[in-house]
Amino acid sequence: MRVAAVDCGTNSLRLLVADVDPRTGTLTDVVRTMRVVRLGQGVDATGAFAPEALARTLAAVDEAAAACRAHGVAPAAVRFVATSATRDAANREELTAGVRERLGVDPEVVSGEEEARLSFTGATRELLGARPAPFLVVDLGGGSTEFVLGTGDVEAALSVDVGSVRLTERHLRSDPPTAAEVAAAEADVDRALDEVARHVPLERTGTLVGVAGTITTLTAAALDLPAYEAGSTHGAALPAERLRAACDAMLARTRPERAALPYLHPGRVDVIGAGALVWRRVLARVPGRGDVVTSEHDVLDGVALSAAARLGG
């Protein structure tokens, strides 16, 4: 069956049109796109979407709707989920009404825990039997980061409000960030990780799995790729020390230096430093159990699989 999944995050809006084999749950990509929309612009400070951020996001929804029509995806086969920024915004109905008008579906503002479960489903379906379990999946977004531990099923999950856009706007205002700004951001992250450790037994981690654009970009940095290539980052297994070194280097760069990197999407140039700060604190906190795995499959894949499950009854 053909389905479409839309993940409307704090920094980007992503679309996956895929064919799903109902017998095996195998996904075959038809279209996978990403648009940086910065929906979460200013939400941490104001508690509401900025008009220009809504306009950018709804323009991307128009593109997603056109792609769904072009590839024959019926509205009943579309699932649209909105995450951290939408959870925080008092005027979220402006977004949900716009999505409903354009796509003909009711968008779902999912909880952090549901977002974590969807990420886990998308990231681990290829890892069972191939890597040591349990898996700790870390989905590092623009407004929040999700932590979910499990093997075949989720055993523990928590979402915390640290992400690349949120921490950039809150703390990292200099170029490059000052030591005081970095320390303030790290204090936020460490408090969040303390909360995670109270709910998720990090010491049980068999394989640490990083997903979403910040982590895949930092993996591209660790691999020193000449251009961003999902085929190289997906499934990459690297020592934590190598990834932490890439994070250190990214955080220390100026904006022009980041903009010159061949694997870095222009929409991430101003927030990747904060993402690197979060990821290096996670890498330092989670006990080592071998290499860290990067996956290009994440919440978007989980949403597509859930859309297929709904269609199948």
C-alpha cells in the first residue's frame, strides 16, 4: 500500500511517500524530501509561531500536498505529525487549520513520548539481530530531544526540551559562542540528561543509535564527506570519541566556516553548533558499548509504518 508521512518539526518539514509491504512491514521510498522552515523561530521566547515562520511552513505543506497528489496518495493514507514547536505554541490552531485546508487531513500534535516511540520504530527495524540490544535511540531535533530504550518493543522513553534551535536562541548568540554561553547551554543539557537518567536506564544501552538531521550531519563531519550522502551516513558505526571530536570542531567554527562545509545544509548553518553541543554531552553520558550507529531512518519512517497499520485495520 502507498502511504505518505509528514514530520513537521521545529526546524524542518519532511515528507516520505513510500510503498509498504503489509506482510513484512518493509518500506520502499518513492519520495523523501526535507525543507528547512524554522517553524520554531522565537517560540521558546514568545510561546507562539511567528507569522513568517507559519508562512514558510504552510508553503512547504503546499509542496507536500502536490507531491501526494502526483504520486497517488489518498488523504486517508496520509499521516501528518507535528512535534516540539507545535506542542509549545499557543497559536498552533493556525498551523493545524492550514494543514487541514491543504492536505485534507487532521494534523496530530504528538507528545514527546509518542514522538520517541515513532523514532524507535523507524530506527531499529533494521538493527534487530545485527547490533547488540537494547537500543537507545536518540532523536535530536530543533526544539526537543527524544530518548527511547528497547529491543523489539519500547521499554522506557522520555522527551526533553533541549534542541538545536531552542539552545541557539536561548544561549549561543556569539560567533563562535563564548565559553560562558557554552557553559550555560551545557548546564541546560546536563539538567535534561539528569531527568532522562531518572526515567530511562541509560546503563542498559547495548547500542546507541543517533537519528535526525543534526546527528546525520555530524556523522558526515566525522567521516569528512565531500558532500552530504545519506548512503554513507546511514548505518555508519563510529567510535564515540571520533564523533565527539567532530562535535568539538563544529562548535568552535564561525558561521562562515560552517557555511563552507560541503555536507552542511544551509538551513542548519546557524544551529548546528548547538546540536553538536547536545550530541557531545549525550555521547559523554551514555556508557560505551562499542561503536555509535547513525540511522537515516527515524520518526518519519515510524509515521509511515503507522499510517500503513491504520489502513490495514
